[in-house]
Amino acid sequence: MDPFQYVYVIRNSKQLEFHEFADKMASKTFDYPALSKGKFPDLKENLHRIYQYLQGKPLDIISDHMMKNLQDIFEWKCSQATDWETEKMYKFCCSVMFEASFVTLYGRVPAADGHKVISEIRDKFIKFDASFPYLAANIPIELLGATKKVRKELIHHFLLQNMTKWLGGSKVVQARQDIFEKYDLLGDYDKAAHHFAFLWASVGNTIPATFWAMYYLLRHPEALAAVRDEIDRLLQSTGQKRGPTYNIHLTREQLDNLVYLESALNESLRMCSSSMNIRISQEDFVLKLEGNQEVSLRKGDWIALYPQILHMDPEVYEDPKEYKFDRYIENGKKKTTFYKAGRKLKYFLMPFGSGISMCPGRFLAMNEMKMFLFLLLAHFDVELAENKAVRLDNSRMGLGILLPDVDIAFRYKLRSLRK
Ligand code: HEM
């Protein structure tokens, strides 16, 4: 519970392991054989190595693809909105982010009904995801209605004979495919199940996080105005025009410099993220903490860090329940110093986990959400169409980004080009 102790847990990654627990849970949830050492030597390490495709130069390439795919989808879905169009916000975020992420990672489905195929996968994904907290809590899938059937259907989409038809997928997915081919003991279904698990990791949190970022911006007109102004200024300074063709290009540096957009996004992540960081002690040992404190741990003991407590700590964040879009800005620059009881914190925002269990897709996730908001606000006037409170649905507390308890209507309309 004390954020000053986090570092002692996080840096002790030899004795406090995470993968064994995560592997057990993921293999059961997504239906692939556990990555236990004997059967699949080095598989875990090999899969981890290719997370390099989500960082550095490869990150720029995959982010550019995501930007292009997002624009194609906005153009296809929204470019007729010369008058107000009303939609449900979660459904909208889900439809745009799922398709753009799917095409970016796995490739375009070339059939004439390519959009339809992806939306069928999405609808099954939503059904499966609704059971995710129960699966994570070890409830047998047989007790969860149609979940088992839906999971099987989803996994079948990722069989090699289907995946080879998809065009222009990402390096990271290709590299995962190549690795799986080296393991004779992985069956076709098992490989497909791994691909499905990666899909879940790549959109399961990003979709609700995008929803909250958009929802809070629309709820706070001053935030919306500041972020839109920043976007318009960037477009102007780089000589890019919004609409009617959707071909805006943003470099990594430009994305990084959108301080208001990033702060607004961080603020919504602070409020909606709830991932628990779990470690399991690999042996009996004494964990040394700050100020000569010690904890005797037995082999198999669990430690859980729960950063949501930190995110909601009034000593760190004044009025923690309030959305303040510029919380992460200081003197016009990114603010990275936060204090508790007068002491500087090493960790103050942890939606992506920590240390050995830190999300490898975090840079891509931030870029994706920024690009979604950028395009939405650059091209459209957007406002809430309903006045109701949307709250966090706590049923997946501890498991990542919380979903909203209800969906809410919003409307959008193409912005006048002269504005
Ligand atoms: C807002 C969006 C996202 C959030 C909040 C998020 C958060 C997390 C967290 C907290 C974990 C650690 C899980 C644990 O401790 O049990 C994790 C793991 C993971 N995430 Fe993300 N994630 C996001 C987006 C993404 C994206 C876009 C990708 C890939 C394209 C991705 C890929 C992964 C993978 C592969 C793992 C498992 C890593 C491992 O093997 O240890 N995530 N994510």
C-alpha cells in the first residue's frame, strides 16, 4: 500500500517472480498449453525478445500503419457526417479501435466483406471479454454459458490457413508466427490460441481506455478546447490540412510534443486503470524494505501492488476524484515530479504495470489512443448527446482498465474547413 516500498518489490525480480502466475492464468483463459520449461524450451524468452518490434524504430513503423488504418476507418465510417450523427460512445470506440488494431497487427482481410469479417470477430471478442473476469477468477469455462463455444470460434479465426490470407500484418505477429513454427509440440489450435491471446492483450485495455479518454474530454469543455487547440496548431505549423482526404502524418516527435493531449490521456488512465501487480516468492527469504524494515516471505507467498490506491491518494493528487486535464503539465511541459508527504515519488502513474510485468505494448497503446483522439478532434465537432453519469464498472477490478457501467450517446459532425 505504500508507494515508497514499490521499488523494493519491483527490483527484486529474481526472488519475486511474475511469469509463472501469468502463464498459468493466461494459458487457462486463452486455452493454450502452459509454457512450462520442459515442453517448450525458451518459448517464453523467445516471445519476450520480439517485443522489440513494439519499441524504437519498429514502433514508428507500426504507429504509422496504425495512423493510416485509423484514417481509412474514419473516412469509411464517418466522412458522410455533414450533419450531426449520433452513436453510442463505447460502441464507437470499440468499433474503430478494434478494426484499426486488428488490421495493423494481423493484416487486412482482403475479401469483399473484409469489414464484416472483422466486425464478426469483434462481436465474438466482446462476448468473450464479458466473461474474462470470471475466467481470471478461475471459474470453469463450462459454467460460463456460451463462452467456451465463442472462444473456440475466435481461436479458429487465427488458424494458419486463415491468417495467411490476411494482408500487410505487422512484424511482431509475423515474428510470433515464425517462433511458434519452431515448436513441434504446439498444435495448430495451440498456435492460434496464442495469437488470440495477443489480440486480447492488444485491444482488451486499449478500447476502454480510449473510451474514458474521449468521455472525460467531452465532459470537460475547457479540456476539449485546449486539446483541440493544440491539435489545430500542430496541423497549421506542419502545413497539413484536415479533410476531405484523410492523410495526416505525425512523427514520433510531434506525437510526443502534444503535451495537453498526453496529459488528458494520462489523467483518464489515472482514473480508470486498476491493474494489480502480482509477484510470487520463489523461495523463503527476507525482503528488505525502506528504513530497515523487513518482511519474511515463504516460498509461494504472494505480494500484490495495487497502484489504484496511489492514483487516488489525495496526498499525491489533490481532489483525486476530479478530472483535471492538465494535471501532468507544469510550465507548459510534461510534469513528471509528484510528491507524497513532501517526498518525491519514483512511481506515480502505473496503468501499464511495473518492472518484469510491464506492458510491452505501452508505447504503441499511448500512440494509438493519441492518434484516435487527434483524428476525432481534428475532423469532427463532437459532443455528448445524453446527460447521464457514467461510472466505472468495478467487476474487473485488479485486471486492467475498467469498463464503463453504461454506454452513453454522443454526436459528431464534420468540422467546417474554414474554422
Ligand atoms: C491502454 C492500453 C493498455 C494497457 C493499460 C495495458 C496494460 C498492461 C498490463 C498492466 C500488463 C501486465 C499484466 C499483468 O501484470 O498481469 C500488460 C501486459 C501485456 N500487454 Fe498491455 N496494455 C495495453 C495495451 C497493449 C497493447 C496495445 C499491446 C500490444 C500491441 C499490449 C501487449 C501486452 C502483452 C503482450 C502483455 C503480456 C506481456 C508478457 O508476456 O509478460 N498491451 N498490459
